[in-house]
Amino acid sequence: MSTTEIDRQWTTRLRQRVTSKLPPEKLLPDTQPAYVSSWIYVFGVTTLAALMVVIATGCVLAIRGPQWWHGSNIGHFVNSLHLWSVEIFFFAMVIHLWGKFFMAAWRGGRSLTWVTGAVTFLVSILTAFTGYVSQTNFDSQWIATQAKDGINATGGGAYFNVLNLGQMLMWHIVLLPIGAVVLTALHVLMVRSKGVVPPFADASEMS
Amino acid sequence: MNWATSLAALVPLDHLGHYLHWHWFLISVANLTVIGLMVVTFIVALFVPFPGRRRREDSK
């Protein structure tokens, strides 16, 4: 096979494109700019860490099932870890969102980074909601019967039936987590590719 | 009385929640507390110095 033929292969072109956008030193950098030394930059990685605990505890709950998480002490404990890691996830994500909003973090060609973050937030809300209606207790029944009127008012009830536990559980443990994790991965790769947004220039620097 | 029982006594979880209501606006005290904590954390994060920042600036 000639060099020209190798250059034309899709594997070669994809590899070259990926390595030019995200060389290893950008993917896993040794240092960050000085302005990143602030507590306001901690909340993105806190969200990421909480997401990992959410996924890990969710996997344990999926393996053991409702009888276990309702009926045993260790089940209650893992169920609580799942709930509280979600609380920390949203707490940190909202502060991360506020911080990035006031930094106008979409500057410098970072609009897609902002958009993937915002869409991840919306997908996470839907994931949390389907989690609440999948608890298999009186709380989930109450939430589902209240929510059905809201969903039906939008016309979405025909496709997204909050009283259908099987459908809600599948959305909660398959479709929405895949969406949230893929969007989060894209978001992090874009942050790595474009770098952390710099602060606004001082008035003295601009003049 | 261990710490978990003390905490449970401080925040009764076996009762109806408390709600604040002004005209059309309704919010539980629990949700309002979380929002307040987020605002406080946001402000603290802006103003509390990050550990090691001064050392890095001095070394330049």
C-alpha cells in the first residue's frame, strides 16, 4: 500500500484530526493558567466527581434491585449515597453554571462548550425526575400522579408516560444516563481542546 | 443520644414540610435553604483565597 493510499484511509484521517485537535499535552496538561487558582473553578470537577459516584451507586442499585434497596440496611445506605451524590451533583453544577455565566465562558470560540454544558444540565434534570418516579415507593407514586397532569398538558404524555414504571426506569437507567455521560465527556473534551476561559481583560490592559 | 439522633431531632423528617407562600409563589423551606446555601457557597468561592496561590505568585 502506497503512502498516498494510507493517507487517504479514514483511520489515518480521523487519527490526524483527533491528535491535531487534542494532542496529549492538551488532553492531560501538566499546568493550568494562574487565573484557575480560584475556588470558583473547583465546581466543575466537583460535579464530575459526584457524577462518578452517582453512576457507581446506580450500578449497584441496578444489580441488587428494589427489594434490596428498600429492605436492607446496606441497601438503604447505597440508596442514600445515590440520592446525596445527586444532591451534590446539582449543587455543584448550579454554582459551576453561575460562575461560567458571569465569566461569559462562551467567549473565544467556546460556544459549543457552553451549549453542551447547558444541555447536560437539562438532561440531568430529566434523569433526576425519572429517578424520583422510579423509586418504587409511595413518594414516587405521588410524584408520578402529580406530574402526569403537567406532562399531559404539554401533549407529551402519549410518548412519555410517567405512570409507566417500566418506561420511566428504562429512561432513568439506560437512555438518559448515556446522554448525560456522552454530553459530559464532550463538554470536558471541549474544555481541554479550547482551554479554560480567561478572565475579562482589565480596563488598563484594554486602553 | 448519638449524633444521628440529635440531627434527626433538629430536622424532623417524619412530618409535613414547611412551605412559604406569597400569592402565586410557593417554595418549601428545604428548597429555599439549599438555594441559600448555593448562593453563600458561590460568594465564598469568589472571595476566599485559593490555597497556594500566593506561593505560586511569589515564586514568579
